[in-house]
Amino acid sequence: MKFSHSLQFNSVPDWSTHYISYSNLKKTIYTLEKQLHQASNQPQDAESSPLLNGTADDPDKAFSNTLDHELEKICSFYQLKELEIYGEVDQLLRDEEHYEEEQEELETEQSEQPPGTRGSKKARSNSIFKTIGLGRPRRTSGMSQSYEELDNDNSDDDADETVGLQKTKSRDGQRGWESRHEDLRASTDFASSRRRTSVAFDDYNDMAFSALYDSGVSLKKRTVSLYVSVCELRSFIQLNRTGFTKVLKKYDKILDRNLKRQYIDANVETAYPFQKSTMAHLAENLSRIESAYAKICTKGDVAEAKRELRLHLREHVVWERNTVWREMIGIERKSQAANMGLRQTLIGRETDPRKLRLQGDEVEAEMKEVNTPIGKYHCPQWLLSSTFYTLILILAVFLVLLLVPIMKKPEQQNCLALVVFVSLLWATEAIPLFVTSLLVPFLVVVLRVVRQDEKPHARLESKQAASYVFAAMWTPVIMLLLGGFTIAAALSKYNIAKMMATFVLSKAGTKPRTVLLTSMFVAMFASMWISNVAAPVLCFSIVQPILRNLPSDSAMSKALLLGIALSSNIGGAASPIASPQNLIALQNMNPQPGWGVWFFVALPVCIISIVLIWLLLLATFKPGRNTTIVPIRPMKDRFSGIQWFISGVTIVTIALWCVTHQLEPIFGDMGVVAIIPIVLFFGTGILTKEDFNNFLWTIIILAAGGLALGKAVNSSGLLHTIAKSITAEVEGLSLYGVLIVFAALILVVATFISHTVAALIVLPLVQQVGQGMDEPHPNLLVMGSVLMCSAAMGLPTSGFPNMTAIMMEDSQTGQRYLQVKHFITRGVPASIITFCVVVTVGYGLMLAVGL
């Protein structure tokens, strides 16, 4: 949860400089951390002594002095503001009493009117004075809009004062507060509006009555404004109290101190704004305002007055702790996609972070001038983009394959064109990957590539083909993927994954080589359960204290980030839910291996590979030279009941996945078991609808489209035809030779395009070739190939962990820690090392387990 965001969106804009400087205090903490770290390694001379109040030997004193300055600033502002607002409240209440007296006098005068006019005038006066603020149309929606939605609400002010006042609740921070006063001023038209619509003002010219009416409207506006101001004052206290609590908690955590309780008890709680008597005085003034409003507008009904006044308050924006999926929304996802230099869609905005328009940049022209021998012409820029010409080339290849006869049967001819077309779109990312996946069912139906499963294998009509292909897109594998996402979201949102990771890393000590190896194994373990897409995001956040206290050009920083990225890639093979390509492999394995079999093969391969890559990083980076490490401290928070519940559900779900084959008569498939955590976590409110929306749905659609393509290629007979040809070519090779060929093939393919896309294209072919061999071992070939899929990590775009690692920047210099050369010089050898482990240790384990 980002308290800085909560402070930003809940603070009063005009008071923004008087709140606790939370961001600056965090920087102070990091500065003290660095000074302590430096002081523990080398003696400081007079010139290098810290400039903060206090010394590095007494960080509590230095930080307390900084907090004292913040506390004094807050107290001074609050006392002045309280004096100002409470003075206005007292004046309002005096004016309200005066208004009541004048109203009674007018009613007395009206009661003395001649009998012919008394009743009508009295009724009119009552209908006006006693119903200010009543009878307005009510908005039925609650105050549940998020701040993003509030920012987009630009509805015009209503001339009706009461309606205009209500509209302030649907504004964001700054616009809400400005428009509130505009809406209040707009209420001056209220009298004239009522004159046009009410007979009471058509024939009633008593100037005293009009003045009293205007006085009532003015009192109502002032009452609403003061009510909001007092609530803002209360919010000011609450936000600053929370700010002191959170910043002291962060200080104790990062510097391993115990200042929080002592400082809050001695300084914060005793300060005037945070005393209980101050809050009681605030509540008393709110009650006085509500009573005054009730007398003016709601015929003395205080409950109704309170309800109406609360309509004018902004919603307090509560920031929940993010799941790892929501945190990734702001991170480049391009590494999960295939990439051959095409980073921009045809007409969409630039997605390369290096070319994005920044604040102050000029808007690029949509048209471009082209010089030709016959003159100058203006054309849209997308017509001259590489993406456009790539699309044209891919479409040309597609048409050629449709029209030039290559296969004997038309459905296989069409299917070949479809496979090449979709594969090229995936490989170049000329259009987004998930869009290409959505093209698959469309082309499968239109080109009629699907046949009946039974002989004579006649081509299906479009209606039957549509049902067939859409059924293939939603399989138990997709439910297993959703179950994995749900577990990852719960473990990250409630800090369970981080608490486990920091506990393990805290035991690693301060030796660089030990810290590096431990971090790599933590990344692998995290990848097993929260996927190799999310694990590096978690691990990079945990090692931030180490990175902050290392020099900008430290070899340890590079080794640590690269080690986590490479281990996360390899960890993507450690469990069936660690990455999407594993689920695609399960779809192509018959019978599907259980989790126990998968662990038996994958874990030794992953562990041996990580140890060998660790030795490679030690030999090439030499991170132990002149390097001191700040120890990672475990989180001191105790496990809550919700965290125990999440852990229990996760363990039970994994246990059921491991014994799915034994429980097949009950559950049928692992996808059914995946429903358990989804229902329990979302049904109990542990995860919300927003968490569900933040899943990586693009990856889910990508996997669904790939499953549909595999089903179509198999149904058309094209896969069998191609596999038969390849089987004839490798007829002289042993099973081990075929494994080496396919493992090398998928390693090269997955290095340049997405791991998931490589699995979607190659694994169905591998399965068919293995099925057609003299001694069929399709599961062994598929398992070996998918292990190599995760080991492709030679480029920054080879897997999401690599892309996340290369985007990491030094907070002091703004420079990236890693360059492309680091991936080529360490990632390529790491891929080769893992290849050797898979075709030796992995091959032996797969034979031993009977794949």
C-alpha cells in the first residue's frame, strides 16, 4: 500500500505544504541507512561527517530532530486553521439564531394579516423557509467512484443550488474543492429560479420576505462550507497521525531500531492536534453545525441534516495493498511478447519507453512529407512505418500459401497458411499477441480447417466448427492458469511471499557469494508458486536495501540482478503453474504427468543449473571484491488469521494437485481443483473484483488462442502430415538424438520470441514426432523441450524476468544497472549450461520415471 498516494489524494490541495513530508522523510531514512553502512566499514573524517542533525552513531537523534521539525510545522498550521474555522463556526451559529428570530417576527406579522390573505401567505412562507434543501432529486449511486473516475467527471453546474451542491461528491481532489465554491455561488440563482417556477414569487413583493429568504440561502451555503472545512480539519489530523506511524515503522524496519513507540508516545500523542480533547472538540463543533443545518433546512431532523451534509464530502480514497499483478501494470510487459524490433502498433501510440513523449515535448505530426521526383506529398506516418510493411509482407505470404497448392487436401493447405500467418504475427508482434490469438478462431472457422474426429474426417461446417474451436479455447489448462494467478495474487497482496523471502534472505548473512546464491534460490522458489512472471518483481523489491548501499558501478549489483532474472527463468520450469508454457506442455502430454513426477524431473535440473550459473556469475563478475553487503532484515509482522487461512488453502490446493491422478474419480482434472482457491479467496473478500480484473488476461487469451490453434492443426491432419515427414528424416536417430535436436531447436526459437509462443508452435509438433517413432516417447520429448523453453535467456527480451531486470535503474544516477552485453555474455552461456543439464541429468531422470 502506498501511503504517499493516499496522502496525495486525500489531502486538501490548499494545505498540501503543511502535511507531513512523507517522501522527504523516506529519503532521510535511506540517507541514514547509507551513512550507518559506511560508518561500519570505514572511519569517517570531519569532512565526510553527515550533515543531518546528529551523527551516524546516533541515528535516532538525527531522525527525531527531523520529525520534530515536521511536528512543529503541523501543529503551528493546525492551531491557526482551527482558530480561523472555529471563529467562523461561532459567527455562523450567531447568524443562525438571528435568522430564527427574524423568521419568527415575519411569521408573527403574517399572522396579523387580514383574514383573506393570512392563510395563503403563511403557507407560502412555510413552504419556502422550512423546505430549503428539501424536495430535491436524489442521486441513487453511492460514493464509490475511484479517483480515476472522479477526475473524468466534468458535468456542468446546475442552476439549482441544492443539486449543484450534491455534485461536489463526484469530483476528484482539486477539481472537487474548486467546483464546490462555484456550485455554492451558483446557488444565488436559486431565488430567481424559484420565482419562475413558483406562484409564491409571482405576486409576493414583500422586500423583507425576500431579504430573509436570501439570508436563509446564504446561511445554508455557509453551513455546508464550514461542515466540509471541519471535516477537512479532522482528516488533516488523521492523515498526519498515520504518516508519523508509517514513517517510524519504516525507520525501525530499515535501520533495525525501536524508535516508533517511544517517539509516538512522547511527542506525537502529546502534541495539541493529536490529543483526545482536540478530536472531542472537533466532534462537538460538527454536532453544532449539524444542528444548525437541521433548523435551517430539515425541520429539525438532525439525522436527515447529517445525511445531506455528508453528500458534500469527498470520498476518502483507500489504497489497498496491491497484488503483484497490479504492480506489473506499470511495468513494460514487452518481454512476455515476441519481439523483433517492432515496438509500435500500426496506429497506436509509441510503446518503447525510450521514445515515449515526455512532459514538455512537442506533439509529433501525424502526417509526414515525402519528396518524390514528381513533387512533395503528405501521407500518414503509419504508411511509412516498419510495422505497416511487415504486415503487408505477412499478408502477402498468407495469400501465397492459400493460393499456391502445397498440400494435397484443401483443409491442410488452409491450415498451413493459417499456422504460418499466425506464427509470423506472433514472432514479429506486428499486432499485439492477444489480438493474434483472437484471430485464430476466426480464421479456423472461415477457412474451414476443422474436420470430424471420426472417420471419414469430413470438414465441419462453419457452425459446428465454431463450437469446436471455442470449446478448445476454454480447457482445464486455462482454469489451472487462473488458479495459479489467484494464489499468486493472495500471497503477494497479504505479504506472505515477501515475508517468506525476507526470512530466508535474512539468514544469508553479508558474504556476497552467499547472498547471491540465496537470492537466486529464493527467486526460483518464488517462481514455482507465483509464476516466473511475478517472481522477479517481488525479488527486486526485496533486494532494494542491498542495491541502495552499493556503488553505482558495483559488480555485485549486476550479478545480483542478473542472477535473480536467470533463476526466475529457470524457476519457470520448476512447477506446472510456474509459467504458461508448462500448461501448454501438459496439454500435449498423454497421460498428463502428476506434480510429483514433474518435481522429480524438474527440481534437480533447476537446482543443478542454478548452482552452475552461480559459479559462472562469480567467475565473470567477481562480486566479492571490495564489496560489503547490508543484511536483509526479516519482517517483524506476525502472521494474521487471514494469512494463515491463505497459506492453508494454498498448501491444500498444491497437495491436491500433486495427487490429482489418485483423486481423478473425484475431481477429474487439475483445472477443477484450481476452482477451490478462486472461490475461497474471492468469495470471502480476501481478493476483490479489482484484483480479478488485474490478472494478466493478455497471457490467458494468448494461451487460449494457442490451444485452439493446436487443436485445429491436429484436427486438419496437417500436424500428422508434417510429423510423419520429420519422423522419416530422423528415423536413423535414437531417442536421445531426437531430444538433442528438438531441445536445441526450441532453445534458439525461444531466445528470439516469447517462451509461450515458442511452446505453442513447437510442442504439438514434438508430441506428434515422438508418437510416430518406433519406440514412442512423446511425453519425454515434450518434457525435455519445455524445460529448454524456460532456459532460453540469452537476450533482454528472452522472457519477462530479463526484461524486468534490464529496466532496473540506480535511484541515485538514473542509469540502468544492466546492458544488453551483460545478457549476451552471461545469458547465452547460462542457456548452454542449462541445455547440457537437461540433455544429461534431465534425460536420465525422465527415463527413470518412465516418461
